[in-house]
Amino acid sequence: MSEKKHRSHKHKHKKRHDDNDEEADSASLPRANIYDDDSPTTGDKDDSSHPAFDPDDQHVHPPSFFTNERGNLKVVATIAAHPCLVFNLIIALCLIMSFLLNVMVFRTAEGGNPFTVPGNEFDLNDVRSIQYDSFRLAAEEVNAAKKFGSDQEQTAPKQSENAAIAMWVFEGTTDSGVFGSRESIQGMKDAYDIFANDPEYQDYCLLDYRTPLEGNETERKCQNPTTPLTMYYPSEWDGDKAAAVIEQLKDPEKVELFNSLALCSIQGLFCDSLSEASARDALWALALHANVTAITKTWDMQGELVQDFRQVTTLASYLMQVDLYKGFVDFGFDKGFNPSNPVSK
């Protein structure tokens, strides 16, 4: 009886030991990866029913205007699917744009160049362009003459070059401007006389080498300062001649005619473009130029203030309209100075 119980106990102990071994073996086996298609599965349960396999959660980016149903950019997907077609379309587009550029731009541009040539980037007929070109050409000629003189080892005449320039700016305190009264004009003249009446002024002024010496003269005189006061203090003033010039320049058509004839009739330039000009018009332009020259040649600041100084101001306002004489007066008056507004403040 006791032997039978012992065997039974032994058998139970062995069975419990086998169960523990199976649990240990089961614990030692690796856990199946539910995301691996090749991993072993148990039972007939469909793993796709697990939340991890939900089809709605497989794509991070849902389909949109830029992405497809797989979450890829449509542009990238198209290029990857049709690389040769996309490459040929790009080449064709470049050829079409080159053809249109040639037809619409290069063929219609002057000389086939759609870009402005640096030398023609301004209006050639504009008065400012003409003045700038004249100044540039004169500067080049002077520099060339100086270079030639230096090559010949020639010394410059005494006091023939500017060492310094003094700029004078006068501002009026009345509505009539700086040339609106005798007192104002005389006050500006007195300021210049501080230097001109200096006994040593002859030793440092800019000497005039353009005017030939007269008679027994041996000393050069000082050049007149660049100021409109020279016309208010001329050595001689012909009021009748000044009135005649003003009357001629009051007509805008005559001013335009003179501007078109002056270069040819007076300076002998560009006469080919004035083949239709009559001899009568040319003689009229010469006569007007002679009157203006007779007036301006006495602007030397050596006389007394003109009695009718307002006539001087009026003459200056009309000379501002003539291209040939504008340079005589435009430096001394305001920008808006003209016959309808003869005031310079």
C-alpha cells in the first residue's frame, strides 16, 4: 500500500516537473513579431484584424492636390514614371522659348541688339545732352593740348590756370529777388570789389590771355569773374539795341527759327540739314547775332550800373531761350528764371 502511494506521488512529481519544463521552454522561445509576414503564427485568427494592420493607418500623408494615394509627390511620381518623356518636354520648351525670343525681341531690336548701347542711352536732341557733349569734347581737347604742351616741355603762362575757385551765393530777402533793386545789385558788386580793388589782386588773379594786347600794352589784365553782374556794369550800354533784341526774341517762332539757324549761319556747322532755309532767314539770324554780340562784348564790369537795370534782367530772361546765348546768363539766375518769371531769389 505504501509502495503504491510512493509510486503515485513520484508520478505526480514527474508530471509537475514536465509541466515546469514546458513552461520554461515556452518562455525561452522568442516572441513572434506580428509585423513580420514570415514570422510563425498560431491558430486561424486573421492578424489583419489587429489595429496595427488597419489599412487607413498605413499612410502618413493622405491623398491631396500635391500627393497621390500612396503619399508620394505627384510631380516626383510622374518624373519617376516617365523620365524620358519629361526630359524631351523640357528640351522642347527651351527650343520654343528660344525661337519666340528671337522672333519677338532680337528681330525687332535695332541692329539685333535688344540692349541699349551705352553711348545712346540719352536723348541726342535734348539740350542737356548737347551741352554735356560739348563740355566733354572741349575737356578732351583741352587735355590733349595740355598733354601736347607737356610733351614739348613748354611752361604754362603766368597765372593762366586756376589754383582755387571762390563760390559766391547771394540770397534775396524780398519778393523782387537779388536783381530787383539798385541797392541789392550794388551790394553784390561791393562784395566783389573787396577783391578787385585789392592792390595785390593783379598778382594772384587769373590773367586774360584770350584777348589780344592793344597798342603799347604789355601787362595782361585779370579775367572778369563769372557773374551776371558783368551785364549790369558794362563799360557801355545801348538801350535801343537791347530793346530791339528783346522785341525780336518775344516771338517764340523767331526764337525757334534762330535756334535752328544759329549753328549753320553763325558757326558754319551742320549746314547740310538746313538746305530748305532761305537766304533771308539766314541774313536775319546774322543781324540778330551781330546786335547781341555788340551788347555782350561790353560786359566787363568796368562801368557804372545801367540806369534801366530791369531792361538788363529782361534781356537776360530772353537770352535764356536761345541755345547759343544761354551759356552767358544761365549760371547766375534761378532755375525757374524766364521771361514770364524774371525773378531770381
